[in-house]
Amino acid sequence: MNFQQLRSIREATRRGYNLTEVANVLFTSQPGVSRQIRELEEELGVDIFERNGKRLTGLTDPGKGILKIIDRLLIEAENLQQASKEYSGQTEGTLTVATTHTQARYALPKVVQAFRQAFPDVRIALQQSSPEHIAEWVISGKTDIGIATEGLSQFPELVSFACYRWSHLIVVPDGHPLLLLRAPVQLSALASFPLITYDVGFTGRSHIDEAFSKEGVKTDIALTAMDSDVIKQYVALGMGVGLVASMAFNQHRDQGLHSIDASHLFTPNVTRLAVRRGAYLRSYAYHFIQQFAPQLMRAEIDRVLNEP
């Protein structure tokens, strides 16, 4: 039994049993992957995969149990490498953080700046994507830390921590009729204008859709984007009313635009930070987490991280 065999099993399940993709990920050949899988099955005396001819189609019942053990073994092997660097006193390396555009643009700059001052020899790699992809990257070990909305809490392979709450804002250009209202804006009034907001799955979009659906109010979503700055740009062009995250608006920076409170219309959102369950975090990873969410204590992080 060797780690290449274990990696071949794990990647086969992650890549939809496509051995060509597994070979590309592991920098080997497809026959080599097939051989690694077959040799481990022979050594263990059980079939890990179901097959249709030579093609893998799924996991057998024993294979499902074996995969869980393989995942733990590979995580611990990675943890061992991280621990050796920690105990040897190395304070350099790369911290990979996957997050959404909104978090990277508005919530993380001061955190990253402070982190770099504390750990000048650690490189930060920021990756931006949807919450679903962020979760996949953290689970696979491609990313150390994931930061997004509540969706991160839906993956059992991750442990996630609530960091801060935020609401959506209505954004309109100079002279917009909504600015003349004396009472708080209602959903019916908001829906009378074309709306510009986030793509489905990004930055609390589900809470926006839920609010309109619950009240039975039909909307005209004229344009969607992943990027808050893109949304504001099209609002400035007069294409519609924007719905953006509260931290994405700054009156001094966003000249010509105005914000209107919408906290009474939509459910508040919670930004969460996630790491892979059972992962070994180096000291600079803890430092980054506590810069982003000072209320999180290391002892509490460790307790949750190592729960079964």
C-alpha cells in the first residue's frame, strides 16, 4: 500500500470516475492509475469500485467505507507535512484563501495588509469563485481557508465559523424616484423598477429571491453579476435599481449614487469562514482567521476542527 494508490482512489471519486482526468491531476498515465487501483484492491481483497467492463461506474459498499479511511489517511499525511514545517520553525510558505469577489474587494484588504506585516515571508494566494466552488476547493485541499456566505455550512467535510452579519442595500443614481419616498421602501415599490443584483448563488442572492417570493411580488431582474462594482456601474448608467451588499457601498467612493436601507426587506446574511475538518493549521493560518474574525479564539477553533 502506498500514497499514490490512495490518491488514485480518492481522485477517481472526485473526478466522476474519469481516469483520464485522474491521470492528469496526478501527473501520470491512465494505465498507471488503473494499475494503482487494481493493486490496492488485490492487496485489500475487496472491490472498491463498481465496473461496467473496464470503466469505473461507482463505489461498492466496502469501497464507501474504505474511501472514508483513505480521506483521513491523506489528510493526516498532509497534516504531518504542515506540522513538520511548524515545528522546524519555518515561518514562510503560502496561505491560500478562496473567497467571493465582494469579500476579496471589500472585507479582506485590511486583513491581508495586517497579515503581511505580521508574516512578511508568507505569500497569500487569493482565489475568487462561487461559494460552491470555494467549498470544493477547501475540501480537496486546494485551498486552506474559504470565506463566503451561509452555504459553506452545508458541507459536512468542512467546519465553518460565523464571522459577521451584513444586510443588502438599495443603490440608485441621483434624482431617482425612490429617494423621494418618506416611508421605508417596500418590496412592491422596489419591484416596479428593473433590478440589478448578484448572480444566483452569490452574496446572499437567495435571501433576495426568498423575500419577493414570500410576498408574491414579481420582479424584473434586468441584469446580474458576480461583482458589486459591475452592478453599481450599470446602476449609474440608469439601467435599474441595484441591490448590493452593505460593505460594497461607500458614499465618498461611489459618487453619483445613493444608498437606501433595505435591512427591513431581506433576511440578514452571515459571512462564514471554513476550513477542512481535521486539517492541521499552521500558526499563521490562525493569525489570519483571528484578523478576519477577532471573536474566534484558537481553542474554540481547535475544538470544532477536531470534532468527529
